Amino acid sequence: MIISMKELLQDAQVRRYGVGMFNTFNVEMALGVLEAAEELRAPVILGTAEALLGCCDLEACYSLLSVLAARTPVPIALHLDHGFAEAVVRWAIDIGFGSVMYDQSELPYKESTSNLKKMAEYAHQHGAAIEGELGHVVFDTLDDTGYAYTRPEDVSDYVDRTGVDALAIAIGTAHGVYWEKPVLDLERLRDIRAITSVGLVLHGSSGLSDGDFRNLVRDGIQKFNIYTDVSFATSQAAHDWVERHDRCIERVSVQMRAAAKDAAMAKLRLLNCAGKA
Ligand SMILES: [Zn+2]
């Protein structure tokens, strides 16, 4: 069943668990994640991102995800991750995504907060939740070196100015593959958690240790964005099957779905979300 993001993140905060947000753009990844959620009785978030729209356009993706989520017996929220263009974020809200991230984290503070405020009004008018990012979590695939830790002293002002329902924070993680073990600033997380009641979001969850996940749930992250690990597991399964067996696409598809399920399940087990649906 489809659930609102705000309701889901509030429940996660009260009952102290983390919710996995999985970006998907094909039926194999979506079904794999949903099978994992159903088996563990865990609520999850299914998403797609502006950067993935070359793989599956936004309307087709929403149609797929919403049909699959509606018939799944555990709560599923639908989310657009990393919308950079105003038009894309508005489009996602118009189509029916219950939650959007409007990423203006590379802009100066004033411009970023004023853009978020405008979009938050639009989202709320349409019954959608909105996520903003304070500080900046870098992307490994882009020439992006501007890491900026979230400063706890900015949090109240940012949330008040923008009206965001969820806040992505920078506490040491990065998008994509880690070349060095990330060092998480949990004290910063605890400081931020003490200041605000909005749902806190961690980007760059792939590659963290099992202990990292448990500490992050304990210290107050509600939403964990996980893409790289599930994406790699899914494509590795396709590659291995083709190399060792055959190239019939329907049999490759079955392997991909099973791999996506296993990879999602391994992460969900660390978030204390099993049985919370
Ligand atoms: Zn991200």
C-alpha cells in the first residue's frame, strides 16, 4: 500500500528504525526491493532520480512504481530523489509522487532556502512532502569536490525558512563508491537530531559497515538512500549469468530480480525496520 513520506518518517522516528530508500528504474529492481520489504515486513521507499531518467522516463517510472507499491501489503512511499531542475520536481509532484527531493545544496544559502520555500509551498498544496539538503554530500561520478558538513547551528533556521519535511545532512558520507573508509561524525548527527524534529536523511549509504548502519539508526537517521550496492549486485548477477549460462533476456531478468532482493534485504536487516510494517 502507498503511504505518505511524512507519516512514514514520523513513525520511524517514534519507533526508532531506519527506512531504506531504493532508487529503481526497471521492473527487476523494483520487484526485488518490494519482495525484500514484504518478506521482512518492513516499510520501504521506492524512488527514482532525475539522473536516472535516461533509463526510464518519469511518467513510465511512476506508473510502474505506483502500481507495484499499491498492491504490496507493506507501506511504501514513492519519492523523486535529487531533482535539480525546478521543472522536473514540479512534474514529479504533478504526476503524483508523494515526496520529492529538491537539491539546491550547491547554491548559496539564501538562494537555496528561497528556492526550497517556493517548492515546499507547491508540494504541500499538492499533498506531497519535500526533502532539502543542508551542507553538501559530494557525487563520485561528477567533478564534485565541494564537500560541506551540515552545521548544526544552521538547522533550525533552514527548516523554518524552507518548510521542508525531511532534511538530508552531510556527516561524512559520499555518493557512489568509497575509495577510503568513510568516517562518520556521529556527534554532529546527535547535535542535529536534538535540534529538529524533521526526518533526517543519509545519502551515500552504500559501502558503510554494518556497525555504521546500527549507530546511525540509534543516533537518529530515519531515511537511508541506498543505490550503488543494489545497482552493482543487480548488474553483476546479469553479467555472471550471461557469462556462465545463456543470453535469454527473460532468464537474465529473473537473476537480476533475485540479486536486487538479496542486496536490499541485507541492508534492511541492519535498519531495525523488519516487522515494523
Ligand atoms: Zn543523494
